[in-house]
Amino acid sequence: MSDKSFLNWPFFEDKHRALSQELEAWCSANLPVDHSDTDAACQKLVADLGAAGFLIHSGANIDEKLDVRSLCLIRETLARHDGLADFAFAMQGLGMGAVSLFGTSEQRDWLKKTRSGEAISAFALSEPKSGSDVANIECSAELKGNHYVLNGEKTWISNGGIANIYVVFARTGEGPGAKGLSAFLVPADTDGLEIAERIDVVAPHPLARLKFTDMQLPPSAMIGSPGQGFKIAMSVLDVFRSTVGAAALGFARRALDETLNRASNRELFGAPLFDLQMVQGHIADMALDVDAAALLVYRAAWTKDMGAERVTREAAMAKLYATDKAQEVIDKAVQIHGGDGVRKGSIVESLYREIRALRIYEGASDVQKIVIARQAMGERS
């Protein structure tokens, strides 16, 4: 059983401890799932998480105040049990975060479907030439008569190919760079939307490249105001970057748990592996990194929940540290497991594949360093 003493930290309330206990019981009964058909597994996970009531915490909520600590707790717990379950949960929130924060009452009708698990959502921001550089988006939405006409591509889109609804960011031209972007709500069956390619990655998740060809959308499809797209995207990422750190924390906790079991039960030279001082040193480093990551993740979540308009600095620190250190923790776990650590299908082998993408998506580690440095410099002004 993973260490739960952190739930007694002052970041948390009784409702968070109750949620953690409820979710832990659900995970023990339902996870992991069969990953042989990734699309089907994600569709079932979304439906099951919705039926169990956990998607109301995903960010795809309607009237409830967004609780980032609950988001982080759920992602950490799901990731510790099954990386694909964490993915399925997280994408419902990220996909509809823009609608939850900025959507009209008509657009928010979709939230009823996404939080119940009836519909799957996706966040279409990245392009072949613009990943972390959001201001470089080329996909265009030109107002012609009484419709916007979208043309261009999006790539690395999570839930691409299985989503029922997409939030798409496109250039509408109100100004240069980041000032000329807008966000649109696009049902998957809209004419002009094509799933151009399904993308396979080291830890299988539903990913796709999308192509838009003369897609017509009414002005009511726009989320927020013209030219507000960059602000919307950054507001959503401000929340969800902390939760990426939480998912990494879940992976790291599982790696530490598996390592403690290995060190206790594996004998080397006639004694438990744990008796080796070098192994104790690795475990100490792993435990330290887990706790430090948890402090940064839940500080960022608590700060947002306490009413901070933006948590750019805190979220960037949480994501950078938690994902980078989780990679190191998992690498140590693989090393301590020896040959079994690289056996395909073993827990630490799957964690090794799962963690790598978290240091890239929603702002790569190098980009987070730039964000943190600029925030630090800005605080001196």
C-alpha cells in the first residue's frame, strides 16, 4: 500500500481524504484494465469513471467550483494503478477545460455529457510546426459571411479518433502571434474534419493528426471572444500542468512501492537486497524526490483553489520537478529490479514507458524552465 500520510498535510480537507479513500477502493476493484485495444479501453474507462461519479472532478464540471486538489489527487491515484485510466480521466478535463471556464450556456450543455462519460472530449492545440510555441499556430479560421471557415492541421491530439467533441484553436487574425488566436467547439461529426493519421507511441494512448478542410462553423461555436484563444489555452494549461505533475507523482509512488517490495523480498549474497547500503541510498533518494514533488504539486493546487487568478510559476515548478524526478525514480526502480525491470509487461517496465511523455506534453521541461525564469525575473519588477 502506498504511503498516504501526505493526506494529513494542511493542503487537504476532509472531503479530499474521503475522495481519496473512495477512489482507492474503486481502483482496487476495477484497475488495471486490458490495454490490448487502446481505443476500446479508453472508451470503457471514460464510461466507467463517469458512472462512478469521478468525472465531476475532472474539470468537465458545470456549476461546481473547480477543485484542483481533487483533480490532482485523482490523477495521482489513477496513475499509480493504471496509466491509461489516468489518461482517460485527464483528457475529459483538459478537453473541456476551455468550455468549463469560458463557455456559453449552450456550449456547456456538452459538459453534462463529458462528465457523465457519455461523450469523450479532446483539446486540439498542437500542430506540426507549433507545440510548446502556441503563438506560432497556423491553422486558420476565416470569417466568411455568417460562418468561420477552418483550414489546417492539428497533431499529437489525445483522444483523436475517438473523441465526440474537440476544442480547436485557430488563427482568426485579430493581431500578430498570440493576439490573433481564437478557440472553437467542434463536434466530431462536423463536415471537413478528417482523422488524417493515428499515431502510435511508446505507451499506447489514442492519438491522432487531424485535418480541417473548408470546415464551416457558426460564430456560436467560438469559445469566448475573438482573439481570446491564447488566454483561454494558457488558463486551461495553468490548471492542468499541476495535474500532470500529480500523474507523474502517482507513477513515482508506484515505482517506489515496487522497489520496496523488491528490496524486501529479493535476496542477494544471502541477505535481502535492502541490506546493501547502495540500495538504501537509492531508496532514500526516491523517497525524497517523491515527497518534494508532492509538496510542489499540492502547493500549486492549493494556491489555485485559494483563489489565485493565475498559478503560472507554481504550476510550471510542479510539472517540471515532478515529471523530471519521476523519470529518475522510475529509472532507479528499473535498475534495482535488474533483468526483471526490463521484462516487457512488468510494472516498472510499463512505468518507464509511461513517464517519458509527461516531460514533453503540456509544455516540455525546457519550456517550463523558461517560464519559471521569466516569472522569477518578473517578480523583481
